[in-house]
Amino acid sequence: MSNTNLAFLGGLGEDPRKLAFVKELAGKSQQGKVRWIIQQNAITATLPRGLEVNFVTQASLVGGKYWQLFTLRDAAGNELIRIAPPPLLPFLHPSPIATGASPLAQAVDDLFATVNKSAEDDLDRAISTIKNL
């Protein structure tokens, strides 16, 4: 097995800057410094310098949503990050390569949880506001 395949299997082939970006974005989202716009099948944030972060989402059978695709695009629309979560059922994956969640996929999972929590908090604030009218 080549070193390239070993690096891929261990998640070592990922650019560490992508992981750093997602972790930093999660931190800023927790602090309320990133405004996320929640739509039916997407959650989007626009950042300074024309950067756009996007989750493509899907409704879950048990309620709630899960992410299908995460992207970061620059002002010109070029993709800087593109990642999909690993399949829930590894035997359905078209590749024989191990499909465990990479550190980047795990960081995106954490970011998605943070974004969903902040959306719930916004709804709670809206409920409180309407009750206090």
C-alpha cells in the first residue's frame, strides 16, 4: 500500500488549515459572531471578504435535520472546502477504503451541532419576546 493511501486512511492527507477554519468558525458561532440563515434545505453564513459557508441539509426520519454537504466558497465562487459526511452504513460506500469520520468531518459535525443549537436559542428568544408583549 502506498504512503498516499496510508495518509488517506488515517485522515492525514487533509489540509490542516481546513480543520483550523472549521474549528475557528465553530468558536465564533458559539460566541454569536456569525449570523447563520436557516432555510428549508440549507444553512448559510456570509463572512467578511465575500466568503460563504453552506450546509446542504436533509430532514431526518426521526425529526430534526442532518447535513449532507458542507462547503466554503470564496468571493469568486471557488470551493475552498467541500466535504460530505461518511456514510451511515459503511458497506454501502462505493470505495473499499475505510469510511470512518475524518477529523475534518468530525469538526464539521460539531459545527453543525453548534449552528443548530444557536437556532434553537434564537427560537427560544423569539418565544420569550412574544410572551412578553
